[in-house]
Amino acid sequence: FYVEPKAQIVRKGDYRDCIGHVIAASSSHAETEAILHRAVGVLGWFIAPFPIVNKQNQCAAPHLPDS
């Protein structure tokens, strides 16, 4: 992710969501693993629901793209 610290990353819950990747390279397997563990460890995950504004606009299934 190329975002500022404390930036919100908002999921849409449909086909627009992306999967993030953490990539590391080193001369040894052990060092690469340590780099990956450090990188993943600094990510903070917090999931909070958005407030419901109008229940009539909600749907049970996510929207799919038009074919």
C-alpha cells in the first residue's frame, strides 16, 4: 500500500476490492521471512461498520458489474 500512516482503506464489499501484497527480497530465506514478519506486523487492522443512513437503500447481496 502506498498510503500515509493512519489513512483509511475502505472496502466496497464487491468486485472493486483489491487484495494487498507484501513483497520482500533478501539473500537468505530466513532474512526474507523476518522482513515479511516485520512488514506485516506494522499493519494495523481495524474493522468498523458504517452507520446506516437509510435502510431502504440497503440490499442483501453486493452489486455485480453489468455484463
